[in-house]
Amino acid sequence: MKILLGVTGGIAAYKALELTRLFVKAGHQVQVVMTSGAKEFIQPLSFQALSGHPVRDSLFDANQEAGMGHIELARWADQIVIAPASAETLAKLRMGRADDLLTTLCLATDRPIMLAPAMNRLMWRNAATQENVAVLKQRGLDILPPASGEQACGEVGEGRMPEPQAIFEAVMHAEKARLQTQQAGSELKAFWQNKALLITAGPTYEDIDPVRFIGNRSSGKMGFAIAEVAAKAGAQVILITGPVALPTPEGVKRIDVRSARQMFAAVQQHYAAADCFISAAAVADFRVEQPASQKLKKQQDVEEMTLTLVKNPDIVAWVAAQDNKPFVVGFAAETNDVVDYAKDKLRRKKLDMICANQVGEGQGFERDDNALTLLTETSEKVLPTMSKHELAGALLRFVSQSMQG
Ligand code: CTP
């Protein structure tokens, strides 16, 4: 892999030397770009010795630009990694500034960008930094959470750059996930090309009052992975999602909703045009009967409070009951008797297929990997623990086989 390593100004810049060494040792090519701040902390020559390439640091150096211009450098990279990424760099990337070589490169590339922020704990906690991180994540940048511990400034808290080994592994993991997605995508093209696929994902939030809601711990990762792989395979994907912190996969039409009723309305609008509907959302079964229009205040001396909940529409069962229904796939997240409960749900909701998974005790929600059992009335396939992207590929393969009878 060709890795463009950006090093910005921070005491952790010295750790980027070890990171360079790890990449090179594993057989990857590394070109280092330093900001002027980084050079205050460390000599470019050290990176040059380790990477075997001169360090790039200037946007306007005629000699360097003649050899490999910033656009060429942006195209050269398979992956851009910025470690350490200073608070200033996060702010500049969020703004789309291009006042040095590194930020210009980031603006001029369509390659994946991973950031390893490192800074004083208060700078990290600052609302401006947190907002910058949230926006960059939404745009699809991969941001590694900083580690906690003693900081160079003498304070203790969150803001240390993750160890080089952890950054190295994160880059390798991201590359593997991309390859798996691509591989699964091209295998699946034969069936999914131009098929219309409707997917729901994530949790729903049911409001109690303007500041409180009932939600659940679904991250949306499974539904988003299916959407991503299906889009790679050429499907026309509409993804209806509850509140999640995930970027929209390329080529996918995303519709954001909040409550189960909003999700239902969006599904009702789109199901008829779909060849297949995959209901991966963790829809709240109940909603608050009457959400308060103003924030509920606690009353003195009142020790209990009762919320009246009413049933939400069962979205997947509704679609399965329509005359012009697409092929309908549900999910069953269970803590026990997984397959039995899932089979029961398959029949009760009249689904064509159900994907059963075990949740709880560190499994299922909020994770990058998972295991699933796929069930139709006549067949069963167990998918052992693997990444959600691998699962998405296997699931779409099983759906295509089932749809073709
Ligand atoms: N589902 C839905 N609408 C709802 C509730 C669930 O479309 N109001 C869908 C989910 O997206 C999932 C499947 O139904 O595909 C199973 O969801 P689950 O909540 O596990 O099923 P329930 O019928 O609610 O069963 P239980 O709560 O008893 O486990």
C-alpha cells in the first residue's frame, strides 16, 4: 500500500517515526509530509532515513513541485494518515483550508483519510474541537479516539496520540474492510446490478419531551454495511436511517428520520419500487403516547412517574402484508434461544427471510463484527463471527439465492 503520512505540530510527532518504521517493515511505501509546526519538534531527515523518500513540506517549492506536484502526490497515495493531527489541523480540515501542502493534499484527494488526534486534554474536550471532529466524521474521515493518560504538559486526561502499533493496526483493518467490500461487491454484481434495495438502519428515538427520548444502542453499522456493499454491487439503494453517527456510503440515497412513525412513513413511500426490503433498524416497539411540548419538570415530593406508551406500527410486518410486496428480510436481535425466536418471528411477521443475531454480553450492537444465522422457511445458513462488511456480502449473496428460488 502507498501511505502518505502527514505529521503536524505536536510533541507526539516523534511517535510518527515509529509508525513510519512499522509501515515500511510491513512492506508499504511511505511518503511523509510535514507541516512547519511539525518541524519545530522533529527533524525531517529522520523521516527521510526511515521512509527512503525526501520529506515534503512546501506547497510552493519549485524543485519539489517539479518532481511530484501536490495533486500527483494526492493521487499517488492509497491512504492518507495524519499522526499526530493537531487541533489546528482538525480545524483547518473542517474549514476546507488549503494554506499548506498537507491541507491542500487532503482537499485534493478522494482517498481515505485517517486522523490520530493528539493534544492537551482541554483542547481535545473543547467544544470547537469536538464539533470539528463530529463534522469530519460525518464527512467520512476515520478519526481514532485519543488515548487517556499522562500528557507531555503534565496534565492527566484524554488527548494522547494512540500508540504507533494501534494506528498501524487501524490502518490495516480499514484497508482489509475496503478490500472485502470491493471483493464482495464485484461478486454480487451479477445479481444486484440495477436492483432496487430499500434498507432501514439504526435506532429510532421516541421523544418524551423536547430534551428527552427513549432510544436504543443500535449503531446502524450493519444496515450501513449492507447499503455500502449493495451499492458497490450496482444496486439502487435507499437507506432510511434513524439517528446514527455514520457517513453515507458512496452511491446510496439516504433519508434521515428520528421516530418509528417517521421511518414508517418513509418506508411506505418507497417500498413499492423496491425489489427487496431489508429491515435492519432497531425500531422502538412503543412510543410515548403524549410527548410533552415543554421540558418536564420534576415535582418536589414526587417519587414516581409513569409514562404511558403506545404501540408503534410494525414496519416490516406491514410491508410483508402488502400485495405488491418486495422480498422482505427482517432481523431478530435476541439474547437467548436465538434461532427459535427468530423462526417464530419469520412466521409471525410473514417474512421471506430473517437474520438472527445474539445481542448482549459484548455481542451485536455497537461492534464492528458480528455473527448471524440466516433463515428462510426452507433453508438455514450460519455465518460465524466476521466483520460487518463480510457479513453484508454473505447476507446479500444468500438473499440473491433465495430470491432466485
Ligand atoms: N421491526 C419493525 N417495526 C417495529 C419493530 C420491529 O419493522 N415496530 C422490525 C425490525 O427492523 C426487525 C424485526 O422487525 O427487522 C424484528 O424486530 P424485533 O424488535 O426483534 O422484533 P419484535 O417483533 O419487536 O419482537 P420482540 O421485541 O418480542 O423480540
